[in-house]
Amino acid sequence: MEWIILAGDLLPPAQPTPIPGAGTVVQRLAGYGLWLLVLAGSAGVGIGGYKLATINKGRDGNGMEPFKWMGGGLAAVVIAGALIGIINGVAG
């Protein structure tokens, strides 16, 4: 539970929407965990962009690796955004 409180300092100052029927621990994990997933996905997109800029552009370079990073990061952001929207729809 302590890491959730520490992670709260990195996240936007918004309070998670209370989920009806869920305990406080579940609400905090759902709220902060999804924001951490968005941040991790954004980092994945950034790492992929960096790798794309610095990749060996010859025939023997691994040209698909940056796109794997960017695709995985983008998928994490989209999934977390959809889950945040669903939870806010259920709670609101």
C-alpha cells in the first residue's frame, strides 16, 4: 500500500472516482494503477521513438524493434484509457 501512496506524488492531483461496491484499497489500485499504466505506455512510445532515431539503418539492423516498443506502448495507453472511461462510466 505504501508504493501506491508514493506513486500518488507522480500522478495528476485528481482523486479517483469512487466505484460503487468496491473497497477503498480496490478503488485506489484501480485508479492509480491505470494511471501508472498510461505513464508506462507513454514511456514505451518514447523509448520506441528514441530507438527509431538511433537505429542501425543497414540491412542487418533490427528494424522492427522500435515499432514493437511504440506499438506496445500505444496499446497500453489505449487499453488504460478505455478502462478509465469504463470505470468512470460505472462509477458516475
